[in-house]
Amino acid sequence: MHPFLLNDILIIILLSVVVLYLCHRMHLPLIVGFLLTGIIAGPHGLGLVREIEAVKTLAEAGIVLLLFTIGLEFSFRSLLRIRKTVLLGGSLQIALTVLAGFAAARLFGYSFNKAVFAGFLLSLSSTAIVMKILQDRAEMETPQGNASLGILIFQDMAAVPMMLIVPLLAGTEQGEGVSPTLLVAKILGIVILVPVLSKWLVPRLFFAIAKTRSRELFLITTIALCMAVAWLTYEAGLSLALGSFLAGLIISESEYSHQALGDVLPFRDVFTSFFFVSIGMLLDIGFFLKHPLFLIMAAFCVLILKTLVAGAAAFFSGLPLRSAIIAGITLSQVGEFSFILSETGVPHGLVSGDNYQAFLAVSILTMMATPSLIAAAPAISEQVGRLPLPRRLKQGMTPGYSGETAHLENHLIIVGFGLNGKNLARAARVAGIPYAILEMNPASVRAEKAKGEPLFFGDATQEAILLHLNVRQSRSLVVVINDPAATRRITELARRLNPRLYILVRTRFVSEMNALIDLGANDVIPEEFETSVEIFSRVLAKYFIPKEEIEKLTSDIRSDGYEMFRSTSRNAVSSCTMESCLPDLEITSFRIENGSPVVGKTLQETEMRKKYGVTLLAVNRSSLIISNPPSNLKFTRGDILFVVGDTKNIQQVKTLFACRIPLT
């Protein structure tokens, strides 16, 4: 490693520590801290970093690893589920943003070619920033999260033809002699290769690697696969980031995805930070200080324009107004692929000088504003939703309700039709409880309604929709969705509409309980708590703690509002284990093998307790458990016997079930 690069990395890391600490004290997002680090350390700041190109290379590695981990957490099935958003929403967002950027550039006197290029730069959003924030906020599975991901995927794919068009816009013929036919052939080859890898080759490869039990080999194989697929897509004319996303998708279809994700995450976090630092290094702070008001106003206009366009694209993809607004705000910044595209346009004369610095400044400002805007998006959408807008506009483009639920009384309303919603609906159906379900996935609504399920498309944060489901006459409402902001809004709204309503809410974290209870929820079930209860219940059962004591403990924890679980001392419960209370006893199981002398004999005839000093607890016969077996039970070949006794007697009785020894 060149000593200058080592010095630069050390400077970036040390400066990041100071800046990130100050940002934390001022409650600023960490992404802002990394951008500020780049601005300070870059050539236009204090000039502390010399190897700018090497830092950019580290930044590209960060983007590759970020998209790889996103692919690992996704799947082809999830991608197919949002295909409408990818194709319809993505194409609408790109087309409308390019047109808007083109029109704005023409108004400022840009030539036709440069105006088209400006539209290209404006149309791309930041996959790195948006995906990281959505993951940190646990909002990837929300409707707006899925819509944002779908549109971002389309943008990444659209960046490829944009880069091919750049030489044509500059007036050159075919750039570097890229053949469109060859490009299409390469892309088709990758489309065929990816399913082959995910279904046949990768599972076999990782199975062989996993058998070695070498963590280092597993990690190297994971990184190698990521880089190989990224390189293939790059050679085909696509982006490295899209290739790494596909590599993650390939592994996500196997049982090894969780281990791969855990191994890669530390590297991703380190290298992704270099990406944001490298972006900050591009900004000429002197140019910004000369035109601060103009650049801030330009960034504000970009944010407004992209919010409106992306929100419209999400709305026409089927999202209700509230989710569409949040998706629009989420995609309102200028993206990292715009920087790559701008560097392609610089040598062709499509952007240069002050125009290039203005583009950098506006883009970085929009990136820095993104974390705060995404945090404020639910409140903004809620304010817009309170305006006297047509119900059809608030509901979205997907057909909603028939009138069949309007006359329900004492019924159950289920918000969300994931695993919890499906199980609850099944239980209500068996118990004969009238119920109605609200779901935001139009495909699920259509499929389940065809099966006779009372499932309806709608946004439960809207008062009109809850009223249509006769929430005022409902007995209970259960919220089981993955959108924390929407969950809070639904809870508050339902409590206001029906003060007598029983409201049960599922949330992810214990820290969200108090806010939901204050808004009117009767019961809040946090996933992380229930998981911990299930874990310690099973662990205590393995240590032979009586079942009634375990049930009493869990009941006390829940009735105390989870406070007992958080404050219990490690020594609060004193119980003995089998090993400590009965150190000489052993519980084990034996299978009666073919030819064993006990086959066809009863328990009484074997005199197991009298001759061998062991007690038979239960018998497993063809998956049927016979506990406390009677003395006249006849043993058959293949029975599994569970016996208890001291270690010495267990060893003696062992031969009874495996060998031909006479019973005397």
C-alpha cells in the first residue's frame, strides 16, 4: 500500500470520528457527518487527502457491498411481487423527471443536448442513502419501502442506456464502438445466467464450502461470487452496483444467505462510509460560499420537483396518497449514479466548469437533507391527508371496496394480511367471529377476494376507510403492519372514532410501546419481546423447570407491562437443574432393533425396573407418544423407548434392545 494512501485513510477515519461525534451531539444523521468529513478533508477544503482516486475506488467497493447486502435481504419472489412498481412506477418516474429537467434546463437557455443530459442527471436517486435509511428504520417491507426499492431498481437499469446515449448527445457517433446487438446479447446472457446460478450452481457450491467448516473460506467465496457477478454485468455494459445486487439475489435464494449477510455487514459499513466521504470531497466549498442562496433554492426546487414526480409515479403504481407522498419524499434526492453519469458527460462537454460545481453542490445538499426529510415524511403525508381531497385521490388507483362490510357489527378489523394477519383471520373464521381485512397489496387483495376472503384494499390511516368498515360498531381492531408511522396514526384515529374499541397492535420494538399506549392502544405486542419470552421459555423447559412455573413467570412479565423482564436480576429466579438436583440420573432413549428379545413382550414381562433398575417414561411408536405406558403394553420393532435411571444401569439396559440376549 502506498504510504500516502495509508495516511489518507487514517486522516479520514480520525476526522470521521470527530465529525460524527459532533453530529451525534447535535442530533444530525451520520450520513451528513460523512459528507462533511469529505468536504473538510477534500481538495477544496483543507486538502488533507492526496490519493483522491484511491479513495473513490474504496467508495465504489462500498456501493458494491451495499447493493450486495440489499440483494441478500431480498429475493426473486419479492422482486416479482413488486414488478408492477419496477416497470410502471420506474418508467413513469424516469420519463417524467427527464421531461421536467429538460424543460427547466431549456428555460435557463441550455441547448437541446445539454438539457436532455440535465434531465438524465436529475432523474436518478440515491440507492445507497435510501436503502441504508430504510434498513435502519426497519421500513423496507412497508408499501412505500417496496415502491422506493422498485423505482430505484429501474433507475439503476436505466442508467445503462443513459450512459450509452451520452456520446450521441455530444455529437460523436457510437462512443467507443459499442454494438447495441452485442450489448443486448450480453444482457440476455446475464438474464439466463442468474437463475441458473441461483437454482443449481450456487447452492451446490456453498454446500461444499460449508462442509469444510472454514469461516474464512466461506467469507472469501461469498466476496468472490459478489465480485464475479458484478464484473460480468460490468462487462455486459451494466453497472457494478446492479451486478452486486443480482449477486445478493442469487445467494438469497439459498439457505446460506443469513451467514453470508452476517459476514459481509462489517465490511459494508466501513466501505460505504468512504463513498459518502468521497462525494463530499467533490464539492468546491469556495464556489458554494459565493452562491449560497442560489444553490440552496435550486436544491429546494429539485427536492420539490422530484417529490412530486416520484410521488405521482408511486400513486399511479397503485399506492394510496399517503404512501405515495412518503415514497416521493424518499426519492427526492440526486443519486450516486448521477455523479458517475456526470463524470461521463464532462469529457464530452455536456457539463463543465461552474455548471458542474453547481450540480455537485445541489446534489450534495439534497443528499444531506434526505435523512431529515424521510424522518419527517410521515408527518408531512398526514398533514396532506387532512386536506379536503377527493376520497378517490386518497385511496389510490386500485379499486377498493364493495358495500358488503358497511353493515357489520361487533366485528374484528384486521389491518395487514401478512403471516400474523392470515393466522388471525383463520382463527376468527373457525371461531365464527365476523371480520374484515385491510391490505395495501393489490395483488393479495385480488387473489384472496377471489377465494371468498373479506379482504379489501385501503389505507387504514384514512378516516373515511375505517368508517366505511364501520369501525364505530366494531368490537376490536388488530394492527399487524410493518410501518411504525402508519401504526401510530391508525391507533390514534381508531381510538378517536370509537372510544370503546379494543385495539391490539403488533410492533417491532419494546421502545415503541409507550407511544402506542398513549395514543390509545389497549395492548401492544412487541416482536422482540415475544421472541425473548419464547426463547427463555424453551430454555427453562430444557432445564426441567416445571411448566406451570414457566407459564406463571411469562404471565407475570406480561401483566407487569414488561417491566419485570427488563429489570429482573440475573439471580431473581432460583431453580435447580436436572444435573445439579439429581446428578446421578440420566434420561435417554433407545430404539428396539430387529432381533431384540423384547419384541412381542410386555413391559411387565421384561421386568425392566426390577432387573435393570430403570423406569420407562414413554414410548414413541410411529410418531405416536405413549406416556406412562401400562404394564401390559407389548413392544414392537422400531419402538423408541424413553427411560430414566442412573448412568450405570442405563449402560446395562442398553444391550437389552440391540442384542439377542435371553430374558430369564
